[in-house]
Amino acid sequence: MSNSERRLEFRNYFQDNLEKRMVKDKIVKIIVIACVAIAIIPLGSILADVVRMGIEIISFEFLTTLPGAAGSGEGGIANSIQGTFIMIGMTSAIGIPIGVLSGIYVAEYANSRVGKLIRFFNDVMMQFPSIVFGIFAFLFIVLVLGKFNLWAGAIALSLIMFPIIARTTEEALKLIPDTYREAGHALGIPKAIVILKILLKAAKGGIVTGIMLSVARIAGETAPLIMTILGSKGWFRGTETAMDALPLTIWRLSLLPYDNAVMFGWGAALVLITILLVLNMSVRYLVLYRKGGSGSLGIFMRITGGKK
Amino acid sequence: MSRDLLAKKRNFHWDSVFKITATCAGAFVLLIIVLIFGQLMSDSWLIWEKEGLEFVTGDRWNPVEGREAFGALPYIAGTLVTSLIALCIAVPLSIGIAMFLSEIAPTRIREPISFIVELLAAVPSIIYGLWGLFTFRIIFKDWFESPMHDALGEHIFLFRDAPFGLDILTASVVLAIMIIPTISAVSREILLAVPAIQREAAYMLGATKWEVFRMSVLPYAKSGLIGASILGLGRAVGETMAVTMLIGNAVGPKAFPLGFFQQGNSLASIIANEFNEASPVSMYFPALIGLGLILLFVSLGINVCAHLIIRRVTNAHEGGIKGF
């Protein structure tokens, strides 16, 4: 099609039938708003259900005692809450250092080809089905040690966690202007110190956001835990034994044929969703109101000799 | 402060220690991917040796010792069918949401709506499963599945089975709800990346918002939106818990998905359900690991495609009004 023909086509199209076009535009807008509504309804329904059912069962006793006999409606889910927090702690201990260092390597050390390659594999690994990590940890640790244990769970979850942290760290570091690095090198500061003391501080907001989002992601994972920490009814007795966590409890209870057990499941869901929402809201707060943290100017002042 | 930093220069070897540590951390991801593949392959070796390609194309599933037969076809099909149905539902909705967020919504309500959509992504799979099992399934059966079955069951084989609530369609719809946040968040980024000049050119000609979107934004963003959808497909393929709770968990030939209201099974779902029942010394165990390996390959293929497409799009900058 030649240019003039094309112009003619445009003109004919835009000159005619204005009314019809406006109506069409209105209809599309309504459809689009309906799309948003349809997507929000499930969220509303999920939150409403979890809160409505969960609030009935939650009490001080529910949060602080061990589970009673299945379906008896006695006891609580204290061990699962404890397990979830222990899992978060152990996973973070493995996942955060590896993730942050990997992000540093890609952003600061790697040449562009290697960096691209590693970034690509981090992206791919982020999308692996989580159950595969569970199988891997089972084969790699549980079978070797001969028992279900917390380290297997923590390693499975940290494999989900570290690519997320690596990517967000890398992005956060890339946002820092090169003048920061140059200023550091000009003072004769070794590269490692430039990274650790200057760049990490400047990128703090972004890195913390990534860490908290990855924690929120792993706290709700169920599939890898089925084959690594299995679940139990007792308190934490060391890292070499089976343990419970909130998602596992919800799964087990929801499949039991007793109403009481299912109600416990809803209670556990409310606790889990509260933890996750608090994490997400704090990220929101960090990003919106505290962006920059100590502020780029502050870092600059400190490096250039301003005493604090 | 600066003097402290300078003093550390003398410990120059720490610098290279740090560099080596960071390099190891960077290489860790490659190591882990190789390890995962190696481990899954070596532990499922027995089943490939025994069943060969039959393992992928067969449909029998019998873990009883002495009469063992393992075929993964119904579960591969179940995974693909549920994910594709979910994609068909989720993609139009997600693109609608992305369009609302990038083109139509006033700036004031963009942030809150994006936040709500992101919250949907933060709800864990298991809670979607719980909600699906006790709330959605019942509503969906009474208001959609039963009427559809009554109206079309005799004429179209897809609607033939009597709806029970735990079936392929329920699992697919919940999957769709779960992948909408992923697809719409990426799509929104891609639509926002379309240069303003592209829109302004169309507005200048007197186009309405829909025409601007259709003529100058959509052609420009098309391949990016396809990439976003494939990313959503990748997520759907790997979803475990919600599917396990809703798909009905049939095994053997009858798990092959031939109707919307039929009980099926997916790769991730059968692994989650049966993993702890299998003894590590039987054939049952390598069969489940083999399913995991197939799942890994399916998801790897889908995700590599998605990333390549998305990267190609985000690297391309130029463009005029295309595709009119």
C-alpha cells in the first residue's frame, strides 16, 4: 500500500461515523471496567471468607497451644506458627546472602555476556515449579540423611528465594549512578568496600523490598514442604526432625472430613494471610515513604568526609 | 570516615576474596540448575529404562508391586489442558485490566487498583485451594456447571459428565484467577513502555481511546503481550496446591481430559498427592520423579520462550504506527 493510499484510508476512517465510534469507545470502556471488577471479586471473596471463618475460631488458646486430636476442635496451631517463622528464618539465612551476592556479581563484576546469561538463568529458575525444588531437596538431603528435616525444607525454599533476591538486588544496584562508584574509586577505596559500604547502602530500599517480597512468597509455599518437613504435632525439637508449618496445616486440615478440622484450617489461613499482608504492606510503606532510606545525598556527604 | 576506608586498602586480598565469593554466588544458579536436572535424571533412570518412551505415551497407572505400569500421558494432557483453559480465560481479562491501568484509569485510582491486583498475587496457592474447595466450587457448580450440563450435556461431549464440582473446569477457572495478576502486571509494564508519541500520533488524527489502543498501542505491544501470556502459562503449569485440591485426582486412563466436568489430574498434582506414599525402593518412586522431570522440561520450555519474546520486545525501541 502506498503512502497516499494509506493516508486516504486513514482520512476516510476518521471522518465518517463519529457517533458510532464514540458508542464503540464507550462499550469498550465498560467492558474493560468489567474486567477489573471480575478480577477483584475473587480477591474480595477470598479475603471475606478467610476473615469471616477465621475470626470465629481464632482465640488466644488457638494461637498458643498445640493441636489436639484431629477434628476434636481442641487445641490450636501454635506449632505451625512457630514452624513457619523458623522456616522463614532458616531460609533467609541461606537465601539472602547467596541472593544478594549473586545480584552484586551480575551488576558489578560480570561482563555483559556472563551477566546476561546468569540473569537469564535466574529468571528461568524463578519460574520453575516449586514442587520440583521439593523433589530435589528430598533426593538430595532427606534420602541421604534418612529422615525428614528442617534443613531440607529451608534449602528447597531458599532455591525459590535466591533468584528473586538476586534479580531485585541487581536492579537496585543498576539504578545507582556511576558517579558513586567513580567517587569511591577516586578515593582509592577497594572495589569490595565501595560495593559493601557505598553501593549497598544506596540500594538498601530496593534490596529490602526484594527480600521482603521473597519472604512473602516462600511463607505461603506448600508443595516443597510436603516432601521435606512433612508436618508434625509437636513443638520445635531441633533441625533434624519433622516440623509443621502453616501452609502444610491448612492443606492437611482441609482434606479431613470433620467440620472442626476445616474451621481450624480457616483459622490457620487467616494467620498466614495476616503475616503475608503485613509483609506486603510494609514493603509498600518502605517503597512509598522511605525510598532512598538514608538518601543519596547522605551517602555522598558521608563519603566525601562529612562527619555524622 | 574516609580515612577508615582508605586504611582498608592495605588488606587488598580481601578485595579478591570478596570478588571470588560473589562470583561463586553468581555461578550458584548454574550449578543448582545442573544439579536439579542431574539428580532428577539419575533418580528417574529406572523408569526410563523399564518403560522407555511408553512412560510418556502410556496411560496406565498401577503402583501395585508385580503389576506395575506407569504412563504419564493423562497427567501431561491434564497439565496442558487446565493451563490452556486458564490462559483462555485469563488473557482477555488481564489485557483488559492492563488497558484500564495504562490507558483509561485516572491517575488517582491507578495505584490502588494495581495494589489490589498485586495483592491477588501475594495470596498463596493453598488459600486459593481452600477457597476453591469450600466456596467457589459450590457456587460454580450450582450456577454454571449444572445449567451448562442440563442445556448442552446431551449434544456436546465436552459437557457430558455430571458435574460434581471437583473437575477440570473448576481447577482451570481457579488457575485463571491465580495467573491474572501475573499476566496483567507484566502486560501493564509492556503497555506503559509503548512510547507516548505512538499514542499522540493517533490522538492527533482524532482517534477515540479504543481506536488509539487498537491501532497504535496494541500492534506495538503485541509480541510483549504474547510473552506475558506465555509467562502466565508457565506459572499455571507449575501450580500445585490449588489444582490438587480441585481437579479431582483421578488416575490411570480415566484421568485423560476429555470433558470439562470430568475428574482429571495434573503432573504437579499427582506428585504432591502420591509422593509420600511411594517407597524409595519401588518402581513407583522413580515414576513420580520421572513425572517431575517431565514437568520441569515442560515449564522450562515455556519459560525460555516467554523470556526470549519479552526480552526481544523490551530491547526494541523504534516503531511507528504499525499494522494498520
